[in-house]
Amino acid sequence: MGKDFVVYLQKCFGSVDSNLINVLTKHNENVARKLELANSQLSVAHSIEEFQQIGILVRDAWIEFTQSIYRADFVPNGENKPGPSDVKRMLEYTLRNVRQSHKYLLKMSKETFDLAIKVQHDRSVTKQMATQCLTVTGLCMALILDSMASSEMVVKRLYYKCPECGSIELETSEEWVPDFEGAFKVGKLVCNYCGWCYVDYAGEMKA
């Protein structure tokens, strides 16, 4: 994420630990771009339609963010998995797995996402609402990443959704493949919807 948005967050939340900001800026470039674009547009926005555009960008940032932290194995067997834009359920299943208390952070994040939807559609939206939506979103995301890091859950994945069809239903597996010198450890990432597959030769074991 660019320096302008970091400065913006720091001005709005002077007491936020700098480590939270650093985690947020390094996590996901797509999310960062959406939030920084929202920040740039907010600085010059004057009309209701321009404020609503902030809500759309923040909504899309939440979708991308939750896709990047959610994993299908967070969902217990027998329960329906959330869809690719089901931000609230992806947040709920993800935050259930953090070691520390997550209820208040989950509540705040869900309400902030609801605010993004309200800003997107409200014909009486104000600049204050759009500003609150953007700044609290940045704070929530940073706190979520910090909580996950404390639980050793943050892993920057090469793929968190299928590059072919966009599905978030990716399954991982590892196996040892023998060859004439020993065996290679192969990691596979497979899309349950379209069959796309990524193979990572993670290491080797000599006989």
C-alpha cells in the first residue's frame, strides 16, 4: 500500500501500533490498491455518487481481503462453505480459529462491512460516513492480520483463489513422488470447480 494511505490511517488513528499498519501494507497488493484508490477519491469527493464509489471500493477490498485470509479447511465437516463474496461468513470461520478472543473484532468488522454496503447504496450518504467506512476498514483489517499473526495463522499464499474461474474452493495436498535418486515432495493445489491445478516441487529426499 502507498505511503499516503498509511499516513492517512496514522492521522486518523494516532494510537494504532505501527506494527498493525506494517502488516496491513504488506499483506495484499490488490486490497491495498483498492483502499488507496478509495482514499485518493475521498480527498476530492463532493457528490453523493462520488461518496457511493468509496463504498464500492471498500466493499470490494473486504471481499478480496477475506478471500485472502479464509481457508476452506476452517469450515467444520458438514457445514456449507461460504461463497466467494460472503464476507461475513468467511470472516466468522477465519476468526474462530484465532487463539485470542475474536467476538468484538468480528462484530466490528461485520458492522464496518455493512457500513460499506450502506455507503454504496445510501442516497443521503455524507463524506463523514465515507471517511468512517474507509478508516475503520483499514483498522479492522490490520487488527485481524495482527490477531492471526499472533495465532501463527498468517501465511502469504501464492494462490488464494483459482486464477481460471475465481473459485475460493482450493484444496491442498502433499505427497512424495519416487524417482531413481530417491523421492520428491510435491505440493498440489487443486480447484474443486474447474480442475485447475498448481504443482509445487517443495523439496526432495534422497534414497
